[in-house]
Amino acid sequence: MFQLGKTIVSEAIIENDFVCNLSACKGACCIDGDAGAPLTKDETQILEDIYPKVKPFLRQESIAVIEAQGTSITTALGELETPLINGADCAYVIFDEKNTALCAIEEAYNQGEVSWKKPVSCHLYPIRVKEYTEFSAINYDKWEICDDACSLGKELQVPVYKFVKEALIRKFGEDWYAELEKVARTMQ
């Protein structure tokens, strides 16, 4: 672990390789697990605001869940997340013709309907950020459903932090990312 400003960063984001391989995993991270995508308070308001523009991209079961539970939920532990369909699929999941899970929010973004790409936690994956009072902890979330992404990342020689560069800059800024790159160079 090392510190960059008010963040504590796991060296694993530099030491491990990763490139999403949707053709292999079919977007399993959006349909597996027992929790929705983590959200910030600001993101819950964004979801509420953009829902009318995202709704046309959603499946009927997604619309039913969102209209019953809301565009976001608060867990028993007080954490904010996207709602789930039957405890599995993120409510914002859609499927392409190859049955690959995609994000309806990102699809609306790609088609110019909204200016917000998706929750930053999704954009950052496989990095997970845990917010504490004094700092943020940045960790690599190794999940077996992403083994193909790890293999592809290794083949292409793309470390996790480079794969999620845009998302890290979105979350922490250009200067922070430049400092991360300096640390990475000293570790190689």
C-alpha cells in the first residue's frame, strides 16, 4: 500500500493486468453477485434526474423494479446501490443480440441521450474504492468471473490502473493520476 494525497492505494492495481473481455464473460459482473453497483449520494440524484431518458433503453422487468424500489436503494447497512432484479441482475442491465450484459445508462450516454456515462464504481471496476472519514482506500477486486480479463490484460500487458485510467481521472483528477503513474514507474 502507498499513499497519494488522501488516498491509500493497493499496489495490486499496478502489479496486476486487466482488460475487460466481454466476449468471454458476457458482462457477468453486472448480473452476478448479491449487491447492486455502489453509488455516491450525488449519483443517486443523477439517476433520479436521468431516469426518464434512460427508461426507453430498459427491459420491462427493470422498469418494474425501479418503479417499485426507486432509481437507487439504501441497504440495511446504509450503503447506496443500484436496485437488483430478483437479487441478481443490476436493474440497469440490458442484453445485446449475443446475450452480453450491457448498461442501459451507458447505452443512453453513447446515443447522446444523457451526459453521464454510468456510476463511477462501474467505470472503475475492477477497482473498488472504500470511503473513510480521513481517506479513500483503493483496492483491486479479484473476482474469478474476470479471469479472462486478467488473461487478456496479461497478454496485452495492460495493468489495472491503465485499464481504468479514464475512470480514475474522473474520480480523483488528472494530477492524482499523474502521481500514480510516477509511483508505477518506480515499481516497474
